[in-house]
Amino acid sequence: MKKYVLIATALFLSSVVVNAQKSNQDLSSQLKGSKIKLTYDAGSGSSKLMGVAENFSDSEAKNAKLMAMNFAVGFFYPGQTLEHAPEQIMLTFWVMSKKPQFAEKHSLTVFAGGEEFEIGDARYAARAREDMEYLNFLIDRNVLTKIASNSNVQFKLGDANFTFTRDQMRMFADLLVAADLSGN
């Protein structure tokens, strides 16, 4: 009898592990109507989930001496099946300005739900001829989950202050739902 219980338990646990994944086809269906897009690169054998947000408000950009700023959020995974939820998610800001505004100071702090999340310094790059700055951050999925569960989220990038819009927050939530394998 113990042998049958052990076999049944092993079969159950292995089925849970097998089901704790999402194929690209399943993800594509789940993401319909979302700003999160799924792409697969056959050359590298990797998939990418990524959303590109609209610009931040003109007034916030102007206060920061920027022409415009938007961001993308996403992650890569091997193959055509998401088998493990990512521990970290890439957050990239694209900044258009006549003069670099974040070359000296490019740390990110997010304020949400009475909490302060120090994300840290960006991996920074600038293309002066294109009037562009790029700031890349890796953010822990559990921190992004806490941030996305709030409605009024502000952040400080360098010395500039910004507010995530409702659509931007929805994009965070959509990406996190796609990355969640627990309910599968």
C-alpha cells in the first residue's frame, strides 16, 4: 500500500512540475489585447515578452529638461516555453533630451503604497548625436509585484520626479500575470 501511495504522490508532483509552464502559444492567447508582445528569435532560440509604454506626461518631462521619456519592461527566456518565472525583469527608460540629463545621476527609487524601493543605479548609455539616453535597470519580480499592486506610484530618476500612468501600471500587471506560473 505504501508503494502505491509513493507512486501516486510522485505522479502528482511530476504533473504539477510539467504543468507549471506556459507555451508561447498559450502566452500569445493570454496576452491578446495587452500591450505586452511576445516574440521568438529562431537564431538565438529565445523568446521575449516586452511591453513599450506611452510617454510620461509632458509637464514632468519639461520639469526634468527632457523632450520626452518612455520605457519598456520585459524579460527573455530560452526556447518557446516559459518554464520558470523570471527572478528579475528588465526596465529600460528611453530619454530624449538636447543635453544628457542622467549622465551623472541615474539611480532609480520608486515610491508605492507608503514604501520606498531603491532599485539602484542604471546601466547607462547615451547617443548624443541622436539626443538619446538609455537607462537599464534589473528589478526583482517580487518588488515589481508590490509596485504594480498600487495605483499612485511615483519614482525618482536621478533628480527628476515622475508618476507612472494607469496604462503603464496595467502593463506591469499584464507582464506579471504572463510570468506567473503558479496558477497554471
